[in-house]
Amino acid sequence: MAIRTPQGYSEASIRVLKGLEPVQQRPGMYTSTVHPLHIVQEVIDNCADEALAGNAGQIAVTLHADGSVSVRDDGRGIPIGLHPVEGVPVVELVFTQLHAGGKFDKLDASAAYRFSGGLHGVGVSVTNALSRRLEVEVHRDGQAATLAFVAGVPEAPLAVRALARGEWKSGTWIRVWPEAKYFDALTLPAAELQHLLRSKAVLLPGLQVTLQVEKTGETHSWRYEEGLRGYLHEAMGDAEVLLAFDGEGQASGAADGFAAGEGASWSVAFSADGAVLRESYVNLIPTPAGGTHEAGLREGLFQAVKGFIELHALCPKGVRLLPEDVFSRASFVLSAKVLDPQFQGQMKERLNSRDAVRLVSGLVRPALELWLGQHVEQGRALAELVIAQAQSRQRAAQKVERRKGSGIAVLPGKLTDCESREVARNELFLVEGDSAGGSAKMGRDKAFQAVLPLRGKVLNAWEVDRDRLFANQEIHDIAVAIGLDPHAADAEVDFSALRYGKICILSDADVDGSHIQVLLLTLFFRHFPQLVERGHVYVARPPLYRVDAPARGRKPAAKLYALDDGELQAICDRLRQDGVRDGAWSVSRFKGLGEMSAEQLWETTLNPDTRRLLPVRVGGAGLDATTALFTQLMGKGEAQARRQLMEAYGDAVEADV
């Protein structure tokens, strides 16, 4: 038999992307491409880092009439001299090279930035890469330096002149013209921008932040001398606050495994009714998706309040308190300072640093215990609110249990159920394979987490009639375990029969695992659409790599986990920055969930405080467009359409070979 050899593939086919080309080729890996706010935020965050380091007191943002945005601070100014190794002006280097910046040496007490949102030296270089034009002017050491870029490339060499009388003495001014081809729309969301700028003033008391809009003549200015407390109470408006608790603290140092200066500040307000406000930040970076620092706040509040209730014997018999009973009526603003934060992705929307749970809870708990000891009457009022929340939760769970009746279908034999009957808290993990199911069963919290192992790939149910679904054993078991029958989008569904508040798809972090995810998502979107609409379906994100890192400085040996190649590279870069030599750490790739021990699976994927769990929602394109896309991808007669998709977007796919 003749062996076919690939045509047109040789050594010359391998291309090495230089400079900013990776960003321009794959902008979605580095920023949001919905609108340019994130690339503008990168500039604003750098100004905030200057203020955090104590070197700036003002940030001024201008939305120009031509669609460009300028940002100026009165900090130290980006260095303008030649880099000692690269031989080009530093101000040019940070805008044209990925991973070039001044925020790597965090373990050095004399570093320019001990605490910062910037981590990898990627931010403003991405801004430059995705702008049709960018101009920067730096004032420092009695000089003014100007430089302009077109499509990320310097337009002319750096120009330096002496400062004239009356000019601002030090700082950096950057003006950005975003490139339309990289974004769905060029208009910045005004509310999000104002919220971002206001948050910088909130987190840095005394910092003056201004926003000027040329088209309308509007000017906004923010300055909060009271910081978090003033902002939280202003945002809550007329809501009746039952108890307000503010505080801040720093870790005691290396004895606790933390670096000097790491800590948190917070303002918490409990209210009996109304909407709750929750905002969190890490090194001034907003984390709208929360993360481990919020988990630490929740744990600290819960343990302190629970201890107070037990000390005063306030809890009625039969009432079991849970963290959500305390946290459900808490509004808060939390600002954490973490020396070496690990974020989920370049957008930094969620903190994943596991030590942050211990850091924040270790500061919040003793502070609240002391406060409650000094304000016993307010503590009793809070205890009444918490106990009422627990009783209401337990009553709701009992009602759901009674409605099930005795005619419920027999649960699948391979389902390992949880102990709790509180539907909102319970979680069902649909796990790929029996071996992974075994690890999940041993690693789960049996109080509220159930496991249903699936054998092989689930049937593609896109074109299967609803009354024929139960011919497939796996789909039958899923439906019985969930407690709902397949239904249409407009059907009346009795959700009192639902047995789990979260249905989590847990598959390997490889191509086969992604295929299983797609098949299960197809099943839920097609035949359980109201589960998706109500937000009950999630996808768990287990790591693909484990890095065994040796002890470094004050940090002990540790196991670090990476979701993908990008996070693996970031971990390796961070180890090098910590002074660990190449080869001193080992990298292992998980071939499947079954290779993880129960402890590893709990730590990385099952623990609600440290896991990555993505909610499944219908995208912004809408229901009809999503249905059409599913038909194209999963329909049996759509081979030609899928071929066209692969031809159009195949080069944008990272192949896992």
C-alpha cells in the first residue's frame, strides 16, 4: 500500500511570530474584542499601580471627539533611557515587546512595584498592538520625551527635549486610537468606564480621578477620603443597614507563609432586605467573577458569626448554619493586596491564588470576632438575621422533599448521591469514565456533591425525538438523577422535582473531553432548555498540567496547576522570576481525570473556593442564532456547512495532537 506524504509542509512552513504579531493574530487570547475598554483599562491600571506605590496623586482620562482616549498621571514617568541589555529606549521597549515591564521583581524589597495589578509585562503592549495609533509623552528628570506608534510600530525615533516652564513636572500621558478591525464596536461603555475610574478613587483614598468627555463637555471627578466605607454606603443608598463592619490588616510575615505587606481591607454591611452590592479587587484590579479572596471573606465572616452564636447559645435546636446563611445578606467592597496573584486568564476577572483564602479569612475572622465582642447587641441582631436565613432555607428544602412523593423513579445505581436535600446548594457532577468517577466520589464533599459517572460518549441528541431519548441508558440516567423529564423551551416544567441546583459537566481537559462537553451541552440545550435558561448548567475546568515547584525564597515547595499551555508558560515564567533555575521544576500532563488523586481533584476542580466552574448561558447572538449554529455543528445533514466552517476558521484553532 502506498504511503501518502503531506504536501506543502516543510521546514519553511514553520513561522515564528515576532514582537506584537501574536497579539494581532489572536487578539481574543489577550483581551476582550467586544469593545476597547480593556486595552484602555491596561493604561489606567498602570497609572493606578503608580498611585498604589505612593508615587501618583492624580489620574485624568479624556474621551476625545475623534474617538481616541488619553490617560495621564503625575507619577514617576516611564524611564526613557536605553535599556542596559536590549539597547533601545525603555519607553519604546514596554510598548513593543511582550513580557517587558517593571513588575516582575516582587520579592525584592527595593523593587519599583512591590504590589501591582500588572504581572507579566503584557498590558500596554497589547494596547499598542491593537491600536491604529498610539502616542506617549513622558516627563521626568527635567525632560520631556515623545514617541508615536502606528499599528504597533514606532513612527519615528524617541524625541527628547527640555521641559518648559509651567509644564507638568513628572508623569506619563498616553493617547490611544483603537483599531476598528480588532473590535466588534469602538464605543466605550460609559457606565463601565465610570465605574472603573470611580473604583480607583475608592481603593486609593485621596487619589483624584477625573473623566472629561469632549463631545458633550461633561466632566466627572472622584475622590474618596473615607475609601471603601464611604463608597459602600453611598452605593447602598437608602437601604436599611443592620450592621456595618470595616477593617484592614496585613499578614504577620514569613511565619504565616505570606510576604510583608500582603493583606486586605474591607467594608461589609448587612441588610435584612433589598439588593446586595458586592465588589472585589486585587491590587486595584477589579475581579467581577470573584475568586479565592472573596471565598476568604466568606469563610472569615461565617466562622466569626458562627462562633458568636455558639458562644451566646443563640441557635435553636435543629438549625444548622451554613456560610451562605451569613453571606446571603452581606454587601461588601473587598480590596486584597497579594504579592504574586494568579488570575484566571489575561482579563484578570477572577483570582485563583489558593493562599488568598487563608490570607483574607485569617484577617477578617479575628477582626470581626473582636468587633462582635465589643458590640454584643448588634451581634445579636445579626445572629437573628442569620438564623432566620437558615430556617427559611431548611423550610424550603423540606417543602421540595415532600412534593417528590413516593412515585419517584428509582435513581440510577451508579449515582453516588449527596446527603443534603437543599436543592439550591446541591451539585451533580456528570463525570467522564468510571475511573474518574471513582476519584470524584472519594474527593467530593458528600454533604452536597453527587457524582454520576458516564460510560463513553453520550449520544448526539440534536435530532433525536424526545420520546426516543430514554432508549439511551446514559440519557435516561441523567434525566432520572436530575429529576426532570426532557421538555421544550415553552413547556410548563415543575421545577419542584429538580434535585440539584448545579449540574456540572466534568470531563478531561483534552480533545475527547471537549467532545463529551459538546455532546452534553447539545443534550441540555435541545432537550432541557429551561435548565440552561435558569442557570443550572455548568462546565467544570480541570487543569491539564501539574507543576511540582521546589522551595523558593520564603515560599515552600508547592504543586501548581495550569489550565492550558498559556497558564503553564506563565507559571514557568513566574518560577524563573523567583530565581528557580530551569529544570528544577517538573511538569506532568494529566492524560485524564482518572490520573488525579481524590485530593488533587478536590483541590483543583471540586472545592467551591478554588475551582473553576463556568456557567452555561445562551450567547449574545440570541436563541435563534445559537440554535442555527448547533444545527450546523451537530446536524447529520450539515457536513458541507461544517467543511465551510473548518475552511474559514481552521487556522484559528489550536490542535491538541
